Amino acid sequence: MAAITWTPCPRYPFGECGKLAVPVDWNDPGGRTIDLAVARLKATDPAARIGSLLLHPGGPGSSGVGYALSLNNFSPELKRRFDIVGFEPRGVEGSGRIACSAQLMSQFPDPLIKSQAEFDAWLDYGKRLRADCRARTGPVFDHVDSVSAARDIDAIREALGEEKVTYYGLSYGTLVGQMYAELFPHRIRALALDSNLDHSLSTGPYLYSWATFAQDSFDEFVKWCGRETRCALHGTNVRAFWARLLERADRGEIRAPGAPARSLTRQDVIRYVFRAGYVPTWFELAELLVALDAGAQEPPASAAWLLGETTNPRQAPAAAELEVSNPLQIFCEDFRWPIRDYREYTKHLRRAKAIAPDMGIVPTSLTLTALCLGEPDPIPNPQHRLRVKGGPPLLIVNGLHDPATGYAWARNAAAQIGKKARLLTYEGWGHGAYGRGDCVTAAVDAYLISLRLPARGTRCPAVPVAPPDAADRPAWMGTCPRR
């Protein structure tokens, strides 16, 4: 059995870091290996320690090492009873990261395709990008799917000396957890999946459901602003204001705060709203939208983080020899979204616009659709309905108004798992339900610690949206995944 040698983490001396060698290709266990970066925050009460809690924070591309070593992500009781263990999923940073030419990444085309010529250009770009990234990354490039990541989790479990795994997966980490439940149901002690993906949907249903979730998040923002007197748009017809703002963006009239020489596209502005729904940071969003409309030279201080990246993963132009990470390839090995041509593409856009009149199709789904267009068949982990046979009960957790992994996906995943799945509903907003109020946190903790499931049909009340200067606002609410 492979072992992990633990040493103090360079940036987090209170934690332990190590490496675990695993096969590049799990179908060839005696072949080449890669090292997975692993981190551990030891239980604060060794006498009460249950074991190790493995976690996957999603992305794809989020750092499991940094997430495990953050002091704000889990309750004191979980940290008292478990060693918190995170890892960099294969293809990410310290675990054989997918490396690509910075110069080629800087040429990332507009993900909103507007003609057959642009559709063909995307196919060509994707082919060139895959060839470049594969050459720079090595054999692991073709083995970064979630089934391989699930097998990595089992290797980590074994290296930790755990008979069974206790696991918390967030967002994209739920897909890895679902794959683990398919492969190793009898090696599960507890599996909590928070903000779930539905791996059964084909191209159209995926794009349309994403549009539905984004529109729902926008609708909730409009309702909130109507009743919250401190909203910067309170008393305004928010939908009419929004429509005018998007029309001005189409005409090139909306400038980027802090970079007034650059105009913002419709997709840039929509991305800000989509991103704000993750927390949600609606106070900041309203201030930002007012600033954009007024042509402010600088963004409001509270909302500056919302600007982030705008249209796509494009990097600043760089020398050909410089490399950047591109973990989105993980998605292309888990999801096959065939679109024959521009005509079929526009059909999807029209349907999404009908479903989501204010938001249209989500910028993230545009980027992923375009990037994965020409992914060669077969992919390692194509979509399928979950096939979980045996094992203990699993906890599925989801927010009712999650903009990224909507409630319908969690409901579908639970239905596919069947009687073994228990669905816990958070009636509020944002992406990631754990930590949003005592109800959700206590229910997840009780399951992970005592294997005690919430009663069927349990619904946890929404936590009011907090202003940026609220003393009781959780520390993690100042950050947001890059989407």
C-alpha cells in the first residue's frame, strides 16, 4: 500500500502536506504514476477523533489543499472530530496540472458564437489547444475525468488507513462523490454531496436548466431589491433598468470601471449578475449596476471583486514559452455536448432566451460548450444515470435558488440514487448550502459525525442576505468561484 509522508505545509505551518503516487491510467495500475498533492488539518480533540473527512471543493480546478487548510470552511465540531483532508484533483496545480501555452490561451475566442465561420474557428482553436495542452501536460491529460478522481479518493482512503471513507463534496466535487458511490458503495461510511450536478442530461437539457437556474437567481434578486430599502436599485423598475443596461452594452456604451478604455459586452454584464448569485452579494451587485449605468471611473469598493474575469478564461498576451493552467479540460472528459453546426447552436440559444428572458444562456455554459465542442469520442466518463447499488444512506444537500447547480439537479440525482438518498433542502440563495445557518450546518454535521440523517422532507429556512459590513457575515462570503 502506498503511503503519504507528512511534513509541515510551507504556507500553512499548522497543517501537514504530502504526496501520494497513483496511476496515471487506473486501467493500467502498473504503468506511469503521478503524485497527488494532499493536505491534512488534524482533529483538534484527538481523544474524540472519528477518522478522516475527505473533501473536494469543486471547480473544476478548485484547490482541495487550500480548502482543507482554511479555518473558515467547517464547523468547530467537525474540526474537533475529524482530520480534515483535502487533495488537488488530478489535472489541478500540484497534481499533474494541465499546462497550456499562455500565448495560445490569450487567443481564447469569444464564447458567444455568432456565425458558422466562428463555429468552425472554435473547432480549430479547440483542436490546437488540446494538442498544445496534451504535449505540455503529458499522459495524465487524457485521464482527468471524475471516475479517475474517484479512484484517487479510494487510494487516499487506503493510504490514510481508513476502512471506509467519510466524504464531503461541494459543487463539481459532488460528481466525483457520485462516481465514488457507483464504484465503491460498500467503502462508504458517510457521503455528503452539497450543490449537486446531474450527470444524466444531454446537451439541450443541460443548457436549458442552467438558463433556468440563472433566471431564477435574477428573479430572486429583483424580489429582494423590491423589499430591501437599502438596495441601491430600490424603487426602480429593475427589469427595465437591466434591459436598458444590456442594450447599452450591445452598443458598446458600458465601460469597465477602473479600465474605461475597455467596453463591456452583454455577456460581461450578465456574468457579474451570475457571479453575485453565488454568495449572494446583492447589495454589492446593485451598487455595481448603478455604477456601470452612470459610467463610474472606478467600481464601488464593496463590489470590486465582482468584476474579476469577464468574458472568458483569456489571459493577457504572453511569450510562447510561458504556461498557464487550464483545468476546464476535466469538464470535457465528463460531459459530451455534441452540437453539429451553428444552426443547431442558435436553436439552443433561442430556447435558452425563451426560458431566461433577462439572463439568456449562462456565460459559463457558453464557455464550456465552445471549449468542449470538438472533444474527440469516446470521452472517459460520458453522461449516464447514476447506478448506485448497495452501501449506506447518502446525504444530498442543495439550495432552492442556487444559480450554478440548481435544485432540480439535486432532486434528479437523489431520484436516480433511490431510497439510499436523503435530500436536504435549503430554502435560500447561493451556491453551497453548508454553513448557511444553523439548520443546514447541524444536519450535515450530525450525518457526518453520528450517521444520523435528517427526516425526509426536511427544509432549512433561508438566511437573510447580509450587507458587506455585517458583523455576522461569514468570512468565506468575501470570495466567489471564478465562473
